[in-house]
Amino acid sequence: MTTMTAKTVRQPAGSVAFVGAGPGDPGLLTVRAAELLAGADLVVSDTAVPPEVLACCLPAGEVLPAAEGTPAERVQPAIAAAKSGRQVVRLVAGDPFSFGGAAEEAAACVRARVPFEVVPGVPAALAVPAYAGIALPAEKAGGELRIVDPAAGTPDWTSLAVGRAPVTMLARVDAVPAAAAALIEHGAAAETRIAVTVAGTTVAQQTVISTLAEVSTDLAAHRLVGDAVTVVGNAVASRDRLSWFETKPLFAWQLLVPRTKEQAATMSDLLRCYGGIPVEVPTIAVEPPRTPAAMDRAVKGLVSGRYLWVAFTSTNAVRAMREKFEILGLDVRAFAGIRLAAIGEATADALRSWGIEPELVPTDQQSSAGLLEVWPAYDDVFDPIDRVLLPRADIATETLVAGLTELGWQVDDVTAYRTVRAAPPAAEIRDAIKGGGFDAVLFTSSSTVRNLVGIAGKPHASTVIAVIGPQTARTAEELGLRVDVLAPEATVSALAEATATFAVERRRSGELGRPSARSAKGRAAKPAKAVKPAAR
């Protein structure tokens, strides 16, 4: 048997992984790329990599921008870190070995005797046209697809101009007019269609369709700037029937999400699925009660059999109870013999994630009123205990307490957490809120309405106001806001879907521009009608 001492144990060798970030959408990262990013000790990233992709890195990992200079100079920090035993990701915009210097950086790793691997990225030349609804039928054009980068050298314009294969160019927008002119000069028809896409595969994507002769004028009119993927040829015609990304219901809408920091992510993810650009503005911070005594007594009463029911009215209440259980060394077995109620599906899901299935959840109106509609009256014959524990926010309404009392129950209304107003957002956010820079704002509670108005002012009259339920709608109207969208269920998914449906109905009625483009005067003259999503 061999005994290993501390001196004989060698530090694991580090390595460098050249990972392609793809065209921009983090959802297009390969499984291997996401795995490496999540476990990297150091990420050395191209400055062109979007922050959404960098968000896939673990918080504990260090992220550095790639230095300027030669490929050997750019990769030197990664090599040094790998030699010290660290796992390094060299994150490259697009694909590591396509239109970039990563191959030379990998050669530097070979010279330094540092092990490396290459994880390809989805090529922008293929992904961006697909997101623009442009099919590149290479098999119908002699089996050839031509991808050129004018900045890498002068292309064979004559071959490109007279060939039947579609041409995809990777270049900045300001280089497209010269390329179009060169194609015409070398024999391409002036009316040949061209599609120029910037910010491809992201919610900021924008595509301009034109001809070689008119593209310079059209790009200037649309004010496109930055890097672009350009397709030239008959393949552009497929966009007329295949456009799917830029036609999403909320595509390019600037959407204000005023929620707690912990809860904003779910809403934002849903809105991105509909093509929106969510901007999270925390309006509420959730804090523990000023004194823990009341919750301590409530939990001890729960364990000793004081309650027949525990009613949870928010995910925050579930979180507060879990934290209290952990502090007191309890687990879900403390709920044995106790009936649990949840005000809605989101709260019920929070309980399920804790390993508990609630007994009572309203299916129609997911609110205090909806919960009271399905809550049974106290029966002194069949109910051995007449007391309900209600852990909730310090600013909760009395609707539920009053209703349960009328049904014959004794209620211990306990403050499980406090909601406090967050700090005001940055000046540019406040200006956008009051000046009409947002297309819609989605309110998920009465407190988010009051707090947003308190820290940033009222949203502009052109902004669509979407609310999660009747109580939130009443609060908005009391503060002088017109409610356009009322979610049919008190869930963030229903609110996001209702807002998307509103956008679709708006376009069907003939309003093609985003709400932020409308004047306050026009808005007041023709108020929008609140809509609900179609039944599934």
C-alpha cells in the first residue's frame, strides 16, 4: 500500500478551453460550453460577447476582458492561470476557429505546453439568417454557400456577383454600401435583394430588407449601426413567409418589471420568450420582521397542535416560514396533521418545492377573495381545532382575516416579513418612466404600484399598464393610472401572456408602432381596451 503525503500530491493540471459564445443568444450555447462556463475558475472573454452569455458563469469565477495585442499576447493571462492549476475558459465571440485569431491562441498554448480543448460556437453566418427568417438553401445552389468577411481581405467580387449561391457577409453596417456597389460593378443586378441584420439572435435584433441599389439609403433611414450579418440573393425572399423571431408579440418592447430583486427573474424570462426587453427596477425589498418573537410563537404553536390550517398568501411567506424552520432546526414534518392552503399556483409551487402539497388552492380567482370562496366553514363537530395561522406581509389587507372570521375561524395574523420601499432607480430610468420610454409596465401587486410611483413617478400616458389582479388594478386607478391589461389569473405567467395578447390585438387593430412611439395626446384620444388571453 502506498501512502501519499502532502508533499507528494501534485496540484491538478490546469487547462484552457476555447469556447465559442455563438451569435449572442445565450440559449444557443452548446451543452459543453455552458458546462465549462459554470465550472471555470477564470473566464477571459472577448469584449463583443454579450453580458447575457457572461451571466452563465458562476459568481465565484473570475471574468477578465481579453487584452489587446497579438493572439499570443491575448492568450497569455489564460496560459499563466492554467499553469497555476486553474481551469480557464477563453470565451470567443462566435466560433473560435472561424473569422478570428483563436487558432493562433491555441498554437500559443501548444508552445507553452498547456492542454486545451475547442468548443465550437453556433456560427453567426448561419444562426442570424435563421433568426431573421431567411433560409439558406445551399443544396439548391450547387451545394455552395459563400461566407465572406470584407475586412479580412478583398473578396472575389466577380465570382460572388455572378454566382447562383447565396452570399453571407460578416461586416459592419457602414461597410455594406461599398460591398453592394462592388457587387453591382462586377455584374450583379441592381435589384438583387439584400437583408442586413444587426444584434442578431437577441431581442434587439433588427433587419432591413432592400436591394443592392437602395441599401445605402435604407440603412441610413433605419439608422442601423454596428456589426451586421448580410445575406445577398434570392434566399432573402424566404423571410416573407418564415420570419418568426422579429414577429414575436412583444418583440423589441421595452418592458418595465417593478418587483423584488428575488422575483424579477421569472417575469423577465417569460417576457424574453415573447420577444420583449425587460428592464428590472426593484421597488420592494423584503426584510424580516422587526422582532422575531411573534413568528417564534406561531411556529411553536404550529408544532404543539394549536392550528388546523396554515394559509400562505405569497411566495415570500413560504420563504419566510422556511427560513424560520431552518433557524429553529425544524423540517416539513412539523406540518404533520395540518392542512395547508395557498392563495395561487405560484405560492403552491413554492410549497411543492419544499416537498409539501397544499390541500387548498383556488382555481378561478387566485386572490384573497378567491381563497375565501373555496375555504370551508368551521364545523365544531368535524373540525377538532378552530384556529388558522396566517403568516404574511406587514402591509397585507384585512380581506382574508375578515372572511375567515365570518366562516367561524379564529385567525392568528402574524407578520412573517416586511416589505419596504427600495431606493429610487437611476435618473435615466426615472426619465424613461415619466417620458414614455417604456412600452409597458407590469405590476404584480398593489405595493409595486405605490412604490414605483413613490420612487420614480407615474408612468407616461403612452405606457401600457398591465396588472396581475383586481386589487392591483384598483390601486393603479386610485393613483390615476389607466389599466390596459388585467391578467385572468394572479400569476406572473398569466400576466406576461395577457400582455403579449394585448400586443397582438393592438397590431390587429392597425397600430403597428410600439406604444412608446405614440404621443400622449393620441393615447388620451383613443384609450386602449383591456384584454385577456384566449382560452387555452
